[in-house]
Amino acid sequence: MESDLNKMLEHYYEMDGNIISILQDMEETFGFIPEDAVNWFSHRLSIPAARFFGTATFYGQFHLTKQGKHIIKVCRGTACHVKGSQKISDDIQREFSIGVGQTTKDELFTLEHVACVGACSVAPVTLVGKEVNGKVKSSAILKKIKQLREV
Ligand code: FES
């Protein structure tokens, strides 16, 4: 009996592995996980769409909405919170008329909140793409983001 259970377990590991691989392909191809693409795979592989979405929402690497060209990340860890990161996030949201996890209509910017990025000594920290900006003020980060519009 145990060998049967192990077979079943292996099968489910494989299925999850497949789902993750498919999701990674979608993310790489489309920049997010389109519902239509999930339904397409769900139908062909007879895997409920809910399993794809359940996996996609479990892992932070997957996005369910289209991402902007530039990803703006505001650290919301404790040190950054104490140093005013909520105000920075609020100012970005107000300036670009987006909420956290949303993308501007021109698809240039997506705002995300992240947990501690390991640069607490220079809190508050904001990432613009891969560039880490420490001890930032709203005015400086807004200026930097607006400059990206002109590039
Ligand atoms: S809390 Fe923001 S870098 Fe650590």
C-alpha cells in the first residue's frame, strides 16, 4: 500500500511542478498570468483553473495583472514604516492615481509593497526597477519616477 501512496504522491508533485513551470512560462511570455491562458491550459490538461490561481497567488513571483514597464517597490518593513514609507507610498499612489499592486493606465509604472529588503540602515527604502534608493523623500522619488516617463 505504501508504494501506491508514494506513486500518488509523486504524481501530485509532478502536477504541481507542471503548474509552476506553466505559470513561469506565462509570466515570462506575457509579464503576468492571463486568465484566458490559465483557462486554455486548464481545459487541455484537465486541471482546475483554481489550482493554477491557487499556486499563482501562493508564490510572490507571479502577477495576476499586467505589470508596468517600471516596477516601483516601497519597502513596508518595520524600519521603513517607522521612517515614513507609508507616506511615500501614499504620495506615489496619489501622484499616479494607482493603488498598491496596480499599474498606471499608460502601463509604465506598477506600485508594489515589499517586506524588508535588507537595507534597514538607510530606511525608508524604495526600489525603482532594480535600483535601491535609501533615505528617500517623496519629492525625490516622485521626481525620479517622472524622469522615467521622459526616457
Ligand atoms: S525595513 Fe525596509 S529595508 Fe528593512
